[in-house]
Amino acid sequence: MTRDRTTRDQTPQEPARTLAPERTLDVDALIDDPKTRIVVCCGSGGVGKTTTAAAIGLRAAERGRKVVVLTIDPARRLAQSMGIDSLDNVPRQVKAIEPVETADGSGGSGELHAMMLDMKRTFDEIVEAHTDKERAKAILNNPFYQSLSAGFAGTQEYMAMEKLGQLRSRDEWDLIVVDTPPSRSALDFLDAPKRLGSFLDGKLIRLLMAPAKVGGRAGMKFLNAGMSMMTGALGKLLGGQLLRDVQMFVTAMDSMFGGFRTRADATYRLLQAPGTAFLVVASPERDALREAAYFVERLAADDMPLAGLVLNRVHGSGAAQLSAERALAAAENLEESGIVDQEDGKVAVRNSPENDATSEVPAPSDPPGPSVESPSVEQLTAGLLRLHAERMQLLDREQRTRDRFTALHPEVAVAEVAALPGDVHDLAGLRAVGDRLAG
């Protein structure tokens, strides 16, 4: 959802220097559309994904949607900004939202809930939901399962997909906003669930299940030669106790293995559905936008619906008409003028009657403390001009970086978020981010 715009609305506090996107992302149209059921915020680490997800969730709720925000961020910034003591695996309602009336007259009945993924608890819930009580107890107490559910590669991303599928199937919310896991590569959110699903449904697991499936003394005798060779090799590689834990885990999980890949595939298809919108979040820095460009290409290759790019922390200036070069030149002129004036002033002071040799010599006194000379008006002005020049140079770098991205992906709509003067730590801060998102 885009709208053509040649100029940006500027805030009176700090007018932003426009990076001139050809198409601008209309965030309000996106979240107001009842067909939009899932918004996924993704991107590299440290670009403001969690804050963006929370701001979108709050804005959508205050415009009438019933929203749940799912975060996988281990830092507890989201809970603090939403006025909640803590977040866990259960959605918690956020109080003190302020309904606003939208252009079509709707709004005013929205709700906002938030939760933070507990990947082990989510894995436990899957086990409890798909096995009987006795087998579930055996699985939950298995050392290999405990290690797998707590930190196996890809588990966090897989459980995020599982939780997303659970929330969507409950149909309690008409909009789910997902803050993807902080990982070295943003692509892990798409890749890891399939990798873990393939592992849990793979040949090695099925081979380890073979003795239990054959059953009986005859079956074990039939497989004894081949299995003893394999388990002997694995025992040397993994350790005998670990191998026994794995085999016990596999035997207990026998009835569940087919479901892992099935559910991962179902959630993957849900992400490809028309009701899902991906927002790639970045900052106007080279590395962040390079990662964003890579993700845009990957989403297109996987037929994922991309809504646009959210460009956070865009800097602006209220005096953009004054270039860095002119500001530096003016600062140098002021500084040079100040030096000349100061020398003339000292000469005048030395030649004044008050400093004549016949003047009265003051009486000795205690030595004065170190004096700090106050900067002159010219020096202060020169310093401010140099700060302005640095800001304009920063804006130029951001614009060049942004232009490189749009040259590669002119089809991607962009929403720019002007940099805030401080951190976001409450609902008012999230509203300010939402206002900037909406332009």
C-alpha cells in the first residue's frame, strides 16, 4: 500500500530532510485494512524492530483493531514501554490505550495485547498437546529433550513459527504483529524452522526409531548387526549416555515427528498468504540497508508479500538550506575575525591610561584560582556552525545510502521515521514513533 508524495510533512521540532522515495509506504492504510491479519517486522539486529512492532501494534489498536504483538526480543524493552511488569508466553492486555477516530469514522474499540516467546514453554505445550500424559512426562524429563528445547540451533525460530500458528488458529485477534528473533542473519526466521522440522522428521531420527518400530526379540535380532555397528559408532562420537537419551527421546516422540514438518509447512504457507505483510526494518546505514536489500530479494524469491521498508532513525535539520560547506566557511571566518579582534583588544588594553607605569600598583593579595574565560559570541556561533556542518554531512551520507537502495529496488515503498531525541520507554514514545511511521 503506497501513496505518491513529493514532499514530506515536517514536524515543527525538527524538519526532516527528505530522502525522496519514489513511493511512500502508507502504514495507516496497511493496518486499517481488515484483510491484513499478520504483520512481520524483520531485519538485521539493532535497527529498531521491537520498537517498530510495538508502535505498529499500539497504533493499530488505537485505530480500532484487536492486536497481539509477539516479540522474541530477550531484552524487556517492550514490556517496559507498554507499562507491563513483565511479558511471558501468555498474551497480556495493555491498558491506557487512547482510541482515535479514523478517516472512515471507525476506531475506538480496539485492544492491544503483548507477549514474549518462551521457546521452551512453547515446545512443552506442543508435546503436551500431541501426546498422552505419561508419554509427555517421559519426554519433558528427557535430558536430550531439555537440551533441544532450550537451545538447539533453530529452535527459537521454529517456536516463533509455532506460536504464530497457534495465535492465528485461535482467531482471538484480527491483527498479529511479529517481532522476528534477533539473530546474526535475518534470513534465519525463514530458514531455521524448515531445518529443524527436517531434522526432527529426518532419516537419522527415523533410523534411531527403527528398533522400537520393529519390536520384539525377533525384530531386535534382525536389526542387531546393523544397529550395533551404527550405535557403536554414534556412541563413540556422542557418548553412550547421550545416545541412550536420544534413543529414549526418539521412541517417546514417535507419534509426533510427522507433525513438526507439517506444522512448519502450514505456517510457512500462512506467511505467504495475502493477509500477511512483511515490513523490512532498517536504519540509513550501509550495513543495515545491505541486509535489507538482501532480505527484500529473498522475500521475493520465496513469494512472501512485502509491504515495504521502514527506515528508522532518519536525521533531519531545521536549517537544511545551509550546506555543510557554507557552515564551515562561516565558522572559519568568525574564528579568524575573533583572533584579530582579540589581538587589537590586547594592544588597546596595554596602551590604555589605566595600565600606565605611573598607575597605582594594587596591593598584594592571595593568588586567584584558575580562571575560565567565557567563550565569546563569535566562538559560540562558530561552534554551532561546525555542529550544523557535521549534521548536514550525516544527512548527505544517509541520502547517498538511501539512494543506492532505491536504485536497486525502486519498487519498494518506504516509510521514514525521524530520529527521536531519546529512547522510547513508554506508550507516549511509542505513539510518537507511530506518528512518524504514518508520516
